[in-house]
Amino acid sequence: MIGRGYQHTAGDCLVNILLAELPRLLPHYLLGFTLDAQGAAQPVALLGLAEGNNLYLHPDGRWLADYVPAALRGYPFALVQPPQTDLSAGQSVLSLAQIELLPEGQTGQPLMDAAGQLTPTVAATADFLQSCQHNRQQTLAAARQLAAAGLLIPWPLKVKLQVDQQPVPLSGLHCVDMQRLDSLDASTYASLQGAPMELAYAQHFAMTNTEQLSRRALFHAQHIAATPTADSADTIDHLFGDGDDDNLNFNF
């Protein structure tokens, strides 16, 4: 059985993003890049200021923005790579996250019908995850090109958490070096046309959302974290939106 809501994101402060959803992300999220130990770049949206601090999550599990990142909408399902065999090479398997059973008397959505086939909702989720997986490869390829061109630099990001305090620095994120981008030779610049350039400019333009993240942090500290009442929940809905977007169509 499948429940609803985004409580599973309560501990998330970052979420991986896709090229296909950039236009929908831009109005609502601060975008950046993380680099792993091997230097591989991953585009992300910033959801909070530390683990366990998701500023886009409503106290009752709803999402506080008009768009929910695609990486969060397939839950409790995910595509995983099975152990490599001749039969499974290149194939992904639909898996189900470990979730709590619903209390007795409550019902969710069935996974399969009486004939043992995936229900339309689950089948649509599988198709959605396949589309996301395909676009994720394009997204990571674009990020690799930006990193290879030396365009990703540490981001000295600072976010104001309290009205009467100085902004707090956040480490670990990278941003696009626009000065270096503008000074690239013609050949390198041309090689970045298309997806890499779209990703670069989207991240740059989204940096204006730093103030929005600060407002979310301030409001959360003052009205949600301390005493999460119905009035405070309604107010944050009004200020930041109530997306609760469960649309699984790959039409961002």
C-alpha cells in the first residue's frame, strides 16, 4: 500500500535536479553543484541549511512551493541496478522503499491488480522514473563538461538566519564562475552550447533566490519549529505556496 505526503524528505537539505525541470525550479530554489571525492559534479537544489532542516516541508507533510523537484516525486519507488548478469545488463528494476505499514483501518493504494499486473498509478510511476533516469544521464554529462572546463568554483554562500544576526556561511556548494565563462576561448565556449550552457546560466540566475531561502529560514524559526500551529501552517502556505505536486508526468 502507498501513502502520500513528503514526510520522507524531512532530513533532506539538498536534492538532485534535472535539466528538464530547470524552468520550473528557477522561481523557487537556490541551485548549485556538489563535487564528490573524484570531482564528479552533481547539480542540486538547496532545501535547507543543515540535515534535518527542510524549509520546503509543511508540518503536515505538504510541499511549500508551487513545484516539487522530480527526484522527490517517485517515492516510495526507485529504479535500482540489480546484480550484474548477462540477463540484467543495462536493465533497472523497480524497487519499493521500506515504509511503515498503515494503521489498521486506513487504506492506501494497491501495487498490483487482481491479475498480478502493476496498477495504472504504479505503472505511471515506473514510466516517470525511467524518464527521469534518462534525463539524469544528460544532466550529469552537462555538469561534467562544466567541471572539465574549470567553471565550477567554491561558492562563498551566506544565508541570514536571524534578523539581528550576521549571515551564516554555508560550505560545500559550488557555483559557476561567470567571469571565466565569459573569457573562454571560442572553441571551448562553442563546445558548451546546449545543455551545459543551459545548466550554467540556470544556476547563475537562481542565485537571486538566496533571499527567499533566508525568508524561509526566518519564518521557520519564528513560526513553525517552535510552535507548529494551524495558523502558522496557513500563513506559510500563503507566503511560499502549497505545491503538493504529485504529478508523475514527465512534463515539467
